[in-house]
Amino acid sequence: MTTVLRRVIFIAMLAGIWEVTSRLSDLPPFMFPSFTQVIQTLLSGLISGQMISAITSSLGRLLLGFSIAIILGLLLGYLIWRYKLVEDTLGFLVTALQSIPSIVWFPLAIIWFGLNDIAILFIVTIGATWTMTINATSGFKNVPTLYQRVGKTFGSNGFHFLRTVILPSSVPQLISGLRIAWAFSWRALMAGELLGAGNGLGQLLETGRSLGQMDLVISVMIIIGVIGTIMDNVVFLRLERNVQKKWGVS
């Protein structure tokens, strides 16, 4: 039995249990909708274009904020790894900032930028930057000394040394950082859209809550889970396997 078939059977079992439980429950449908009701709402939203528009808006903010976080994380990670002074000062601050939930920055973002897309983009970027910085720093520090000595022996230095020795050796750690940073970005995005403005999945969640449409809320949750699963299995897992294959691990 293949992994895909096992997963399909497992999901079908959960859907069946959900359907039976909701029909036997004393709770009204708007509080505990059935599986078929949720699927109908989901399909209706996709056909009408409401879900597609929300997905596009959310992914646009997410990809932009995530890209900025990757660039900032790699830059800060390099500086912390390269210079002892930066490690003792900025490195200490980054560790402290990582412990602050990204949603805590939202009141400041509203005051600084207003209740708009820029405020949401800000907390998405903040949500992933510190995690990416710490993972990049750890990846650079864990490059074997032997690799660095060999590179310098062959005359590699400066940007060439960073591009040919440090970055390739840090790829496994960087991929782990990307996966974690992506998850933090998703959480920050949903929190920002729930409290902020704009046409996105978070706003659909808030609409479903305010109207008492739990079928809409669960539909959006399913979409978020599907997108997260696709990104993890299609993008990050494939990257990780390619790196393992290149390094002869598998």
C-alpha cells in the first residue's frame, strides 16, 4: 500500500467520522457543519471566485514578505557569523526578538503604516526574518573547518569564498530555516489579515466568524492546510531530497 493511498484512506475515514458526528450531534449546523456542507461552501467559493481572489491576495503578501525576510535573514546571518562585534550585539538582540510573537508588532505597524497592506507585510516579514537569521547564522558557523581551509588554500576569498564554500555547505541548514520561516510567515499573515484590512484568507475567516458561518471558516482552514502541505511536500521536501542526493546522503 503506497503512502498516497494510505493518506487518502485516512482522510476519507476522518471525513466519514466528521459527517456522522455532525449529523448525530445536537449542535446546530452553523456551529458544527457537516463535511458535505463545508465542501459545498468551499466549491461554491472557488466557483464564484471569492476563494481564488482571497488566495491570490494572501499569497501575494506572503511571498513578498517571505522573500524580504530571506534576504534580510541571510544578510544578518552573514554579518553575525563574520564579525564578532555584530555577534555580541546584533546576535544577542535577534535572539531576544525571536521570542516576541509577530502579532505583538501589529499595534506598532498600525501606528507607523496605518491599517493597510504595508502593516500586514511588515509583520509577515518580521515573523520570518529572525528565524531565518538564526538558522543562517547556525548554518554558516557549522561549515566544517576543513572545507574553509581547502577553499582558502586554493585562493578563494571574499565573495567567491562565500559563494563557493560557505553557502553550499550551509544549504541543509538554510532549507530547514526556510521551512520554519515559511510556517511563521503563514501564522503572521493570518493574524494580520484577521485584525487588519484587505481581501485575503484572514478576512474570510473574520467574515465567517462575524456571520456565524463555521462552514466558511473551516473551508478557509482547509485551504490554508492544503497550501501549506503543497509547499512543504512539493517545494521544501524536494529541495531537501535534492541536497541529500547531491551530498550522497541518500
